[in-house]
Amino acid sequence: MARRASIGAFSLPSPRGCLSPSSLADQIEGYSRASSFLAGAVFASLMAMMWLAYLSIKRAEVIPFVADGGVFGCEVRIVPPPTAGRPQT
């Protein structure tokens, strides 16, 4: 429990005293470990999301359809892009 200095009816926490450089270095090292762990967790989750997105796109069997007013619609034909040097017809 922190020491408290009372001011009238209110009680505010007292400011911390001087800390030695070694204790500050230990605190900074602990924060560094925590930030390294969190950065690793973020990187690992990013890699997992990229891998899962790739797998879901590869495994999805989606056939694009256009609503043409019918019950099932019309399948979209995939047109290859024109190649350079060959005239378009």
C-alpha cells in the first residue's frame, strides 16, 4: 500500500522516492521483455491470418453469377486479358 499524505478531507498518493539506477534498469528490462512478447504475439497472429486467408481463398470454390432476373442467374464467363502484340478481336 502506498504512503498517503492527507490534505484536509482528501487523501492523495505520495510521490515515489528516489529509485536506484539498477532498479530502474530492472524495470526497463521487464518492460522490454513484455513488449518483445507482445510484438512476437502480434507477428505470429499476423502470419496465421495471412496463412488462413491464403488457405481459405485456395479452398473456396466460388463460381460468380450475375442476377439476370431468373431463378438461378447466369454464370459469369472469365475473359482472359489481352496479350501485348496480338490484335484484339
